[in-house]
Amino acid sequence: MSREPMVSPFFAWPMMPPEVRIIPFAFLEDIHKKFVKTFGRAVHSASAYAMNDEFSRVLCQQIDHFSRNPNVDRLDRLKGEMNQVQSVLIDNIEKALERGDRLALLVEKAITMQQPMQGNNSTVALKRKARIWWRDCKFTATLMLLFLLTIVYVSLAFVCNGLFLSSCFNHMTMASVVPHMF
């Protein structure tokens, strides 16, 4: 709004600074529009206070509306909404900062945990290599034992004339029994 007085053919009032009060200007503009809409050109030919009775009811309604309705002052309403948005933003920023602090703490802990491992990295690698070497040795020894057992079995099967080694076992039992008989 400008700081110059508002002038119309029916009303003239001085301008108050808009920072001080906006509601009175909204009230006056609304009354002016309703008055012009209701009476129009009849105002020029009317005597003083001739329209008081007819317009007083509208004037009372508007005074009541502008004095009790909190949504009339758009600026105050917008300021209230802005304050709410600002408080929500501040809360969200505080929460984000708290999360950031927690993340920074977690990063520091992770770095702290990695530092001792990096110093003993060669020791850990040597232990791992030794463990793998022993596992490979055990596997190799097991394979060699199986191979030797297989060779012994095949040799016995060849000597005893059969897979079940029946002639070797029968011969052994007879040999063990025969010397005791004679």
C-alpha cells in the first residue's frame, strides 16, 4: 500500500503506516465496496445520515467480522504460518545435525577399529597363510593314505585271487588251525 491518502468520491481518510495496522484499511475498503454496491449513485442525491438506518446493520456485521475473525489480517496469519514453518525447519535442522554428529562418531569409531588391524595386517596375513597351508597338508595326507590303502587292497586282491580276498582269509584260518592239530 502507498502512504498517500485513499480518496474516493464518497470517502476520504488519511493513510496510516501499513506496518502499524493493516486491518483498519481492509475494513475501510470492504465497507466502501459494500456501500457503493448497496447505494450506488443514490449517494449524490441523499441527505446527511439518510442511509444510516439501512447501512447500520451491514456496518455492525463488518465491525464484528473484522474484530473477531483472526483470518482477516492476512499478514498476521502469514507471519504465524511462517513462524510455524520456521520452527519445523529449525527442528529438522537440529535433528539432521544430531544425526550428523552420530554419523561422525560412527566414522571415528570405524577408523579407530581399522587402525590396529592395519598395523597387524602382515601378522594376520601370515596366520591366514599358515592356516591354509595346514589345511592343504591335511588334505594331501588324507589323499595319500587313501591311495596307499587302495594300492594295498589291489595288491592283496591280486595275490589272493579275488576281490573279496576269500582265499587269503581261508588259507590264514586253516594255517592257524592246522599247526595246533599236529
